[in-house]
Amino acid sequence: MYRSILVPLDGSKMGEQALPLALDIARRAGATVHLVHVCGATLLDAVDGAPTDRTPATSRGRARHYLDRLAERLADETDVAVSTALLDPPESVVHTATIADTLCRHMADIGTDLIVMTTHGRGGLARFWLGSVADTLVRRSGIPIMLLRPHEVPAEPHQLSALRRILVPLDGSLEAEAILDPVLELGTLMQAEYTLFHAISPFILAPALIGDADSPTPEEPEARIAQRLHEAEQYLERIAGRLRTLGYTVQTRAIFTQHPATAILHQAYEQGCGTIAMSTHGRGGVARLLIGSVADKVLRSADGPVLLYRPDTP
């Protein structure tokens, strides 16, 4: 159950674009939203046109004021329980890893079930900071993280209906299937419909494996492609069948493509899925690296929310 939702903030309006989604999920789940900021990141030094003053005491005071003012505004706008925390990193030099580690310790302390944040903050250094922290949290936290690309014009509240249809890319591995529990829990809150999707990539033999560096890469026979597609469809239907018996609305789709990330994004658009949910690791070996790369490409190009989860596997 989602009972504790963490929203890391950097003081920017773009960072705050994660709040409507976090609050909507919390309202439906009966969860508390925890607003947090890590001290020393110097990201609040120019909020509201304030003069640049980077002394620790002044930066901390500005951050405390920002969180308190935001919490007061949310208390007037929503009945969701909201808490704030100003976190002190263990070292004076603050960088991405320090911020992520500080957030991870706080998440363990409060029992965070879900992280919701944007992938960028203010321009320049802050934009790099929040994106880098999000990237690091995906790799370290072991907690589902909902990421949104902010827009110059924030999304209207009704656009949160994007969570009503969710695309779930799978690759046949237990690691990829680890996304199912967190996304089904989220989708239950939103009464979502799901599309399970398998983007099958061609097998590629390196020249060294075919014995001739000058030979062209052989294409996979059509019969083999058809067989793999049939196996993928059967695999997806087995999972979909189990979910349907539990009352979920699920459809399946498998395609053959050389560009999995592009196929996932296109399929989300074609199926009207406003949200994509996927694990950041798949099968072992090269495929384990591939699905991480695919998740990264999807995240950087998706218009809607992306739910990512790093399964706790070797």
C-alpha cells in the first residue's frame, strides 16, 4: 500500500509540477506526502528574486521558509496530510551522490513507499541537479519512483487522467515483471486499464561470431521472427490471464522492432496510455544493460509520467 509518498524539491516551479500527481495519489490512497529539500545544494539562493547569499545559515533559512510556505498553501488547497523536512547531508561538499544518499536515508527513516518527482528543476545547474538526483535514486533506492518531465506550462489537473491507461513493457524476465506489483497497486487507485507490451529485438551476431569481419550482419529468418512473436504473445497472455482473473482490465501487444524504446513510446501513444511503467533491469548479461538503456530513453522522451522500479535482484 502507498502510505508514504516522498516529493524531493529544489525550490523551482518545475520541481513543484510533481505535486498535483503526488497529492492525487495520496488522496486516493490515504497517504501522507513528505516534502523534502537537502540543505547545501544552493538551489534556493535566487527563489523569488532574493539576493544571492550562500552562507549556510541564510540558505537554510530560505529553504525552511520555502517549505513552510508551500506546506501552508497546500493545507489551504487539499485535505491530504503533508509534512516537510529539511535534510542535512553528512558532508559539506554537496553533489548528486550526497543528495541521493541523504534522501535514501530519510526514505528508510519514514518508510517511503513511492517517490514522485520531476526529472528537471530550474535551468542551468539546478536543471542538471534534479535530473541527476532522479537518475541516481532510480539506481539506488529500490523504491518505485514516478518521474515526470516538467513543462513550461504546467499540466492541468484533469490531465492526471493519464494514469487511467498504463503501458507495461515486459521482456520475459522475472526482473522486468517486478514492476507489476507497484503498477497494479497504483492502477487500482486510478481504476486503470493496462496494456502489457513486448518489443522483440532482432538477434544480432557480431562479425567475430560468424567468422568474417567483412560479412554483413545476417538477418533473422522470417519464420524465426514469427515463432518469437508467437511465443511473446503466449507469454503476455499467460500474465494477462492471471491478472484478468483478479479483476484487472488487461490487453496485450507484441511487435518485432529494432528500436525498443521508440516502439514503447509509439505504442503508448497508439494505445492511448498516458503512463508507462517498467523495471530498469531485465534479463541477465547484455540484456540487463539493454533494458536499463531502454528505460532511460523512454524516460527522456515520454510526455506523461513514467513509473520506474529497480528490482532487488543480484
